Amino acid sequence: MDAKARNYLLQHREALEKDIKTSYIMDHMIGDGVLTVSEEEEVKNESTQQRRAAMLIKMILKKNNYSYISFYNALLHEGYKDLAALLQGGLPVISSSNGKDSVGGITSYVRTVLCEGGVPQRPVVFVTRKKLVNAIQQRLYRLNGEPGWVTIHGMAGCGKSVLAAEAVRDHCLLEGCFPGGVHWVSVGKQDKAGLLMKLQNLCARLDQDESFSQRPPLNIEEAKDRLRILMLRKYPRSLLILDDVWDPWVLKAFDNQCQILLTTRDKSVTDSVMGPKYVVAVESGLGKEKGLEILSLFVSMKKADLPEEAHSIVKECKGSPLVVSLIGALLRDFPNRWEYYLRQLQNKQFKRIRKSSSYDYEALDEAMSISVEMLRENIKNYYTDLSILQKDVKVPTKVFCVLWDMETEEVEDKLQEFVNKSLLFCDRNGKSFCYYLHDLQVDFLTEKNRSKLQDLHKKLITQFRRHRQLHALSSDQEDCMYWYNFLAYHMASANMHKELCALMFSLDWIKAKTELVGPAHLIHEFVEYRHILDEKDCAVSENFQAFLSLNGHLLGRQPFPNIVQLGLCEPETSEVYQQAKLQAKQEVDNGVLYLEWINKKNTKNLSHLVVRPHTDAVYHACFSEDGYRIASCGADKTLQVFKAETGEKLLEIKAHEDEVLCCAFSIDDKFIATSSVDKKVKIWNSITGDLVHSYDEHSEQVNCCCFNHNSHHLLLATGSSDCLLKLWDLNQKHCRNTMFGHTSSVSHCRFSPDDELLASCSADGTVKLWGVKSANETKSINVKRFFLTSEEPQEDMEVIVKCCSWSSDGSRIMVAAKHKILLFDIHTSGLLAEIHTNHHSTIQYCDFSPHHHLAVVALSHNCVELWNMDSGLKVADCRGHLSWVHCVMFSPDGSSFLTSSDDQTIREVMLKKKNQLHHQVHC
């Protein structure tokens, strides 16, 4: 490296190490060939961001001038323009003898060849797509100097032209394979006159000295012949690039023993020409990070500084480079319109996302509709039928056979035309095919055919009823799963309310669907279409939803239970019971025996939902702050997150190396904390499941974790068997405070409602209060003394204080030990109430209602009790679990509570009004 460049790096080393994030910078440098993958790993192994930056700069200092240039360009690409400016004065001048210039590591030879051939320059905003570029280059190498065709195909706006230009921006490829040069022709949709003009211009460009002819060719055949002679004699071993080819007949004009790279939406265009053919499909769109990178470059901001709307915009762009670039260019001119353009995307207002680049179409909808208009008239209606498909759903061929009343082969031929034109995507599944649309295509078709959608859905249902019978659907049918998953959706969309109710209120349908896909999706449909089902009969709808919610943990198991027997356990007024009774009577004649529960009227069932997310004991379950999600953990070492209303699984994370003892949502619902027997505490992104932090400063198992109530300054408290209580600030990498005082294992901890105090309880028989700001002990209450007897000395008695919970006003604290619940005044430490539960059972957990005087208590004899803490009276005795209940937690609004048990289930119990609560309750 030049001394000047080296000095600039050393001079600004501190600023660089402080600010840069190495991950994406190294991507650029690896792409330029100045950094190896092993060197990248060495940098990544450093423990902090600053150390990683220091290691990268140390490596660059040992390299040559090209590394300096590549590093400088990477800084520019990643939005570090201020840091790049510091290094600009040190950019080395590369001599032409070695073929390199100072722009992006591209040789002057490459730049000259591409400029002379009319290859477009890189867009003003450019991000690498190395995998696709490499795939194109590999196909070009395979031509090996012989005539042939390399086709890049994909849907509108996927970046085909940029990829084609980038693939030939390579010194070795051009020098080794195409020494005759590269010649770019933008073809587009042409008639014969337009094509002739393109050919005339190309011939004139290739024969500037007019050594072959002084006049342009007069027709396509003459132009084809002249092009063949020019390519053979003046430009042997050159590459012809045809951009945006629409029609097969156009290619015949260029079919003259050349090496050709072409971009198209229709991969079948080369069917009409001869020679070797290689295809590169551009199916995958941009990832989230690449999309954010494009936006950051357009608006000259670092990715980390982009507003929250940027992430939503990238998501709404569905990975399309065209859409991201259109939005980025608009934001460059109108930097305050983030929210406006996000709203246009969300509302599918494609016409308002107007042309702002060199793309050929005025608006996004025009770019997509032109492809549809090019379809043959007799298949356009078939494409319209695809408007009813859902996003991210792959549809088996047999579904279209039903829809169009055709044989499989005929359907596949029609769909292949759409696939060839990048209007549909195909995925092979064994011997059969599944088809799906890109998200943008779904949005486009939905908007274009909105007035027809109801009729299109109705057409599908009508055809289904003609060709399929519900009772005859079997798992060995190719399209079986599609109908079980989406039949209700199509009925609802077709406004066929009567048919939907008949389907959903059928015990036969419930049995068939839950056997194949489990109960969660069916519960979700009852919630989704509640407004329709309630029109028919609100009570019946509630009957079926309650039946699914309460028996879901059984319906999801193998062997599958007898659904008629389960139905007979429902109240006699329930429609589920009525159908089950009818089926039972019919089957009794065939010798089938059923049992009917005779004392159902004596027991009230408060359970709203029963789920079985774990494969072993469930130690803890809690609601999110908004009440929409539930997180749970247990002996199977996983963290599970699911919907509170339906039990539908959202996340399953292999969280720890040993049993997970506790989990907690942060007050803003962005994070979930877990603590484990493996001595670690981990913080997870509650939406993506990504690991955010991992702490391992406890020396024994971590029994509990809880967040404070301040979303602007999140704190996490943890208690461990090492007798220590720790406070963690999520903005710091290490423990903020360690609190000493307990002499035995810390079993539980809770922040006070105002976050001023932290309560902890322990196997040492005490509950302690700590100042959150000072981390000092402010009070200690000896719980053990309330269990002393004259026969047993204090030192011999073991009293484990299992749990503590604050009253909503923060003036009282409830603790649980052995078989007692004790309520203390936090100011005087005086005992306010003492409640005795069953002497033969131990209290495992307790929780104060956030809004009233109720407390819920988990007991070791499989039972949960509800107590009025003001009167000291038991309100309800909830039974239903088959083993120890480890945890009980109220919802944030106090309308329900969760119970989690050794029997692997979690139950959500709804609280009724006072006069509806029974002393004996089955939950």
C-alpha cells in the first residue's frame, strides 16, 4: 500500500474503529476480491463491534492499494460518507499497466469495452446481488466461445437488466471469453418496423467506418445477413446482449451463430432458435437488508438512522428492486414523505408511485399489466381466475383441474404459459406441481379484478361441489390439504354465508380437519369469520369455538380421540352435544359403546382455551402486555409464543441448553426474557425470535426473571440459586447491579407498580424489598416466624417463600409459603391477612389481580384456587389439570388468567361476573 494511503488510514483509524459496522463493508470487499472468507470469519470472532472494526483495519493496512480503494467504496455504499471523505485524500493512483483504475476495482479495459458496446452504467444507487451475478457468469463461461443463448428471465421489475450489465463488468470474463467486445441492444416490445430500426442502428454502430456498406439494410432479412457478416468478420468472439425481449420471432433476426445474452419475462422465447441454451431465473427478490441499503443510499442516511417507516416500506415492496428504487428516488426528492409513500403501498395505489427512474413504464401497475395484455386472448380469463389466490400459498395442479374442469395435462400446459412469461411461479413437489404468485402480482390482480372477486370465489366453490365431496376427501388426494385449509376462506369471500355456517357447524368437518391439520387453524377461522357465523346463530358459534378451545390439546394428539365421545361431554344445550348425540345413536346400532356424563349441570366450566405447546412440563406462561399473545417455557428447553385467542403458534425457539424456568414480556412487548437451569438469561425479539442478548453472570440456575414497567428505560431483574438478585439494563452488556442479602436460593422477584422497589423471596424464609435506583435493601420481612410452633425450633424449620405479588396500588405485597398466603403492608411490615389453603398441598405460585381484590393460587394437588383477598373467602376452586400446577398469571386487564402444569398444558381461564362464579369450577 502506498505510504500516503497508509498514513490516511492510520490518521483516521480511531474514528473508523468507533463508527463502522463491519458486516456489510466486508461483503463489498469480498465481492471485490480483496478480502477472503476466512479473514471475514477472523474479524467476526472478535467480541465487540469496535474490536471487529480494529481487526478489519489492521488487515487492510497489510494489503495493497486495491484494498484501500475497495474499503473506501464500501464506506460510500454503506452510507458512511463522512468517513469516506476522511480517506478520499489518500486514494492511491493506479497505473494503467496493471489494468486497474480507481473506481470500484473495475479495470479501464472493462470500462472501455462496456462504454463502446453501449452497456448501461451502474444505477446511481446500486447494491450487489453476487449469487445471481455469479450464476449468469457461469452460464456465459459455458458458451466456451461457441454460439449459444443465455437467458435471464423474471417478472417485471426484478432487476434483470442491471444483473446482465453487472455480469459482464468483469475483466477475466471479457478478456477470456469475449475479446471481440460486448454489444448491448435495448429491444423492448416491437413490431417489424421497430425491429428493423433496431437492427439498422446496431449495424451502423458495428460498421462505423462503412467498410461493408454505405447504406442501411432495407428489410429484416438483409439486416440479419449484414449483422451475421459483421459479427463474423469484424467482431468474432463477441457477446450480443438483447435486453427486454418479448417475442420469439424477434430472436430469429439475431439467430446468426452469435453468443447472446438476453433478458426477458418469457423464458420460452428461445424455443424458436437453435443452439445451446442456458437459463438463469430471477425469482427471489431483495432481502430486507438489501432493501434498506437501497433506501439509505437514495436518501444519504445510514441504515441505522432510517425511520421506522423504512422497514415497513421494504416489507410492502415484497422484495422488488424496481419498487424499492422507485420509492427511494421519490424520497430523495421528497424526504418528508415516508409515511405518505408507505400508505400508498399499503393501499395498493400503484398509479401514484410514478416514474422516477430510467424504467420504461410510467407507473408500477403499467409495468405489470403490460405482461398480462401480451397473453393470448383465449387464456387471459384463466389468468384472471388466479385473482383468488392468497399470498405465500402454493396451489396444487388438481385445484385448477377442479376450477377449470380439465385434465391435469391440459391445466399444466395453460399454467406453463404463465410461468414462461414470469406471471406465475412453479414449484415441483415430487411428481406433481404447485403454483404460486409473487406478492406484488397478487396485489395487482386483486386491485384490477376487485369487482369480480366475489364471483370468482363463488365459481371455485361451485366447481368444488361438482367434483368433490366433503366426506370423500382423503389425505392421499393431492389437493386435499388445500381444501381443508382454504375452503372456508373461499366461501366467506364468495359471500356464501349459509354454506360457510353449514361447514363450520359440522362435527364431521371438525373431525376431518383437526385430524389432518390440528385445531389451531380451525379456531382461527371461528375468530376470523365470527361476524358471519354469529349472523346464523351466535350461541351455536360460541358452542363450537368453546368445544375446540377446550379440547384442542386432545384433538392435536395421536391417536386421535373419539370426537363423538368428546361431544357428549358438552352441555346438553350445546349444538356440539346435539350432533354428537345424534351420531352416537346411529353408531350404537353397529355395536359402538359411548358414555354420557350425567352430572354436567353441577359444574361450571370457565376455561376459554387449552393448549399443549410443549412436550414436557410447562413451568411458566405469561401474557403480552397487549393481551394478544402468550409466551411459555418448560422442561423441553423451548420458548413458545402463540395467539391468546386461538392458540395458533407464532414462535418456537430452542432457547436454552437445559430446562427453561421462567419467561417474561417487556412492557412494550418487543422482548421476551428467559431464565434457565443452564445459568443463563436470554433476551429474545418477541416478533422474529432472534436472540438479542445472552447473559451468563449467575453461577447457579436462574429461577426467575421479570421486567420493570418503564418502556423508555427497560430493566430486567433475575433471581438465582446462587442467592443473588441481579439487575440488567438492556442497553448494557453486563449486569448493572448485584444485590446481596439472601442466604439461600432466590425463588421469585417482582417490581412494584411504580418501579421504585423490587421484591424478592427466598428459601431462606424471607421476602426482601430493594430500592431499584440504589440497589440497596430497604426492608426484610421474616415470613418463617408465621410458621413457628412450640414443638419445632426456628433453626430446624425450612420455609421456602415460593412467590410474591404486589397489589395494584403498590401498598401491599402477597407472599406464598407452604400452604399459606400472607398479605403484608409494605410500610409497616404488618400482617394484614393470612389465608390457609389445603394442608395436604403446597402453594406453587400466586398472583394478584391487576385491577381488583382477587388473587389466584396454584397448588401442587393439580388445583387452582381463586380468593377474595379483602374478605379472605375462596371464590372458585378450578380443577382440570392432571398434574402439578406450576404457575398462574393474570392477564394485564385482569379478565382472565393462565395456568401451566406438569401435564404439558396451558389453560386460559376467563373470569365471569361475581354472580356467575361458582365455588366448584372445572377449568
